[in-house]
Amino acid sequence: MPLRVAVYDAKPYDHSALENASGEHDLEWVFHPFRLEAATAPAAEGAQAVCLFVNDHADAAALQALEKAGIRHIALRCAGFNNVDLNAANECGIRVTRVPAYSPHAVAEHTLALLLTLNRRIHRAYNRVRELNFSLKDLVGFDLHGKTAGIIGTGRIGAITAEIFRGFGMKVLAYDPMPQQTWAIEKGIQYVALEEVISSSDVLSLHVPLVSDTHHLMNAESISCMKPGAILLNVSRGGLVDTTALIQGLKSGHLGGVGLDVYEEEEGIFFEDLSGGVLQDDELARLLTFPNVLITSHQAFLTHEALHEIGRVTVENLTRLFNGKSPLNGTEVLAE
């Protein structure tokens, strides 16, 4: 009997990645284009596991409905797990696994893509030239070489981003509650206090998980402490940045630029085609009016290599737990 898995919020690239990773494993995929919530949980009836992404809602109500449907395993095809009520999952007897590091290089490289595009106005220049406007007016950027980059969070992605910054000849300051001093010395990176990273950086990049202590890490106070004209980058979690405060920092001219691959209210917007309608999120609409703001739709992870690793780890954990084995090391998420 095959292991039946209900995949929520499934996009075409999810179909390909998971099916290609199945190999000789006896898996039956049921792909749902809609997200998980309490109302859609019954769609998992007949499956033994569900596969979720970042905007699925695995709250207590949804988990109870999944338990009733016979689900015993949630396989997250992402690193973040703040959308899952782990205590409720434990009470329902549902185990939770994730893909902690599908491709840190993909996300780190996207961070630099945002920075280079934003700084050198590539997106604006591209649109101009297509309209046969070859003027260089208002396209002046700055050399990254010799500038100071700040990294908040030096896990896998933050560390690779820091190393890429160093490759551009930038001075790199970093903050992490668990510093990797040997790595920092080897790479020429300096750990300093959080306040110094924020206040001394020409480019500030966020690479921390979204937990209670990091929610709105960048708020009105911390944004005001940034260097005038500094660029803020966030490819981690939208909730790290207070959008209202961000808009004020842009309106005042204090921020030189903002590059975002995530947004704190992205549910129902990111990953969707809304081009035929009216954007109902007023703050996102306001952000999109600034010429020095560049937003991508949570695509930092989207490389062939990352999708392959997501599929591999997800399939491996699904089959392991279905056969009574332990999941891959470091992939199970437990309630505190």
C-alpha cells in the first residue's frame, strides 16, 4: 500500500520536485492548489501525511481536523516552522519535520541580487532601455568595495552572505547570540553588538528566524539608528520588519533603499497572480510606489538545486516515518 501524501499550496515546481524525488519510493501524491487551514484540512482525508509550505496555517483547529482525518505527519518543505502550532501538534500526535537547509547559497545569492539590482538601479535601467530611453539620469549607485555590510544572524545563509560581501571587498560586521569566532577570524569578519551592526552598516542584511524576540527587530527605533542612506535587505521572514516603520523611514528619506523577498502580510499575495485585480494591502501598495524599494515574491529559495534538496529531504522523511524509522538528523521540530 503506497504512502498517500496531501500536498497543500502546491505549485507546478512542487509537483516536479516531489515527483522527481520519489524515485523507487511507493508514494501517492495528492496536490492541492489551496492552502491548509481548518476549513481545508478535511481534504487530507485518506492520506497518512501532509506536505506544507510557509503560508499554510497549521494552527490548533487545523491540526485537530488533520488528526481527525488520520494524519500523523506534517512534512514542511521549507525551513521555517512558525506557521505550525507545535504544542497542538504534539497533543494531536502529529510529528513535524522540515528541510532546515535546502540551499543556503540560493538565498544568500538572491540577497546579493537584490542589493546589486537596487544599488545600480538595474531594474529601472532595464525598463528605460526597453522604451529606448538611454538616459543615465538618477541611475547613480555606489561602490560596494570599502563599504560596511552588517549581518544579523550568522547561520548557514548569513555566513555565506557575509563571505560574499567580503568577496566584494566590504568590511563585514556581524551579530549573533551564538558567534562562530573561529569562522569569523578566518574570513575577516568582526562580531560586534547588535546596536553597532545596525548603526555602522551601509548595507544591513537580516538572516534570523522569526521568533518572539526577533518579531519587528527592525522597528521605528532601530530603523532610526541606521546610517542615513543605508540599504536594508530582508530575505528571511517578513515579520522581522515593522512595515509601518519601514514606510516612515522611506518617506523621511532616512533609508537609502530596501530590498525585500519577504513581507509580514504576504499570505494570499505572494505566490499568487493578482495582476487582474486591485491590491488590497495598502502598506504593500505604498511600498511598491517607492523608486528605491525592490520586492520579490519569496523567490530566494527558487533554484533547481534547492528544489531538488527540498524534494529529497521531504521524501526521505515521509518514507522513514511511515516505516517506523527516525527522520533525518536535525529535521524534526519538537514543541518546547
